[in-house]
Amino acid sequence: MIKEKSAPDRRTRRGDTRQELLTGALKLLDGNKSLDGLSLRELTRHVGIVPTAFYRHFPGMEELGLALVEESFRGMRKIFADVRNDTGSTDKIISGVVKSLVRHARKNRLHFHFIASERYGGNAGVREAIRNGMRVLQGELALELSRFFPYVKDWSAADLQMLASLLVNSMTAIAEEILEQRGSDKIAEKELIELAEKQLRLIVLGTPHWRSEG
């Protein structure tokens, strides 16, 4: 007797469709289009569902954008996780950060592009979520800095945040430039990676001479 296949679990189907909406939005936004310029009908047509089915997963397009922000920053935090156990010289740590940044930028190109384009985009809620995400990322890095660089252990919280902000903003700019290359010019990409390491090294070299007032 042939056993009839059970129907897929409804929760699994809902989860798959939700992820398809997120992935589909990233693909449609890969270009000059902003989230505010993406229509619900265009997205649902791309995913292959009726427009009303969208609301089973998100109250509106802004909420979808907020979910994309959360998903994007989850991937960006892995950059620090990759180098968390690194030991050795400052140059080795910086090289590890840049290698991890390049790897994650390539793997999550659409997410990095989304953050870069929506950081100053038209949707105020998504903009604010990105700013909050950057602050959280800077805060997490600030906690790690004293382990990487013992001479900052007596710095004030404000100065640690300032250094973390410089590093995160520099890394974000580097990722954007790497993504613009799209691997088409290996020599240019190699030069860009070398420049990225020099930029981070320049920021870090100044830290031992900073006298925190806190």
C-alpha cells in the first residue's frame, strides 16, 4: 500500500513565503530603486502570490523594510564574530577584519547594498532603524576594543563609542566600494583591500596617543 505524502506544514509554508518576500524585495531593490519606490503589487507579482497574501506576513512595506534591516545587521555582526578569537599583532587583527568584511560583503551583497541605499533613503522608519542598528553595532565593537587594544581600557564610554564609530563608518564605506567593483577587476579590488587595511591601521595607530578625559 502506497502511503500518501502528508501536506507541508502550514507554518513552514508561511515561513518560506515570508523569506521569499524578503529575498524578492532585496533583488528588486538591487539598482537605483528605493524601498519607497517599490510597490506591493510589483513585489507580490515577483514572488508569485496575490497582493492580499502579503498582509499575512507584514502589515505594510515599511515593516518589510524593518525586517530587512534586522536581517542585514544580523549578517554584519558576523564580521566581528569571525575575528573575536584572533590574537597577535594589530596588523594581523586588522587583516582579519578586512578579510571577514570582504567575505561577508560578497556573500551578502544585496543586504549591504540595501543598507547603503536606504541609510539616507526616503522611508523615515527604515532610516531610523538603520541608525539604531549602526549604534548597536558600534556599541558591540566598543565592548570588544579593550580586548583587542588594552590601552583603551581606561577610556571613557564616549571615547570608546567615538573610536567604534570611526571604525564602523570606515568599514561601511569600504564594503560599499568593494561591492561597486563586483569582482570585475581583481587588481583594483586587491588595491582597495590594501587601502582598507591602511585606513583601519591609521585609525588604530592614533589610539595609543589619545588621552581620554573620562
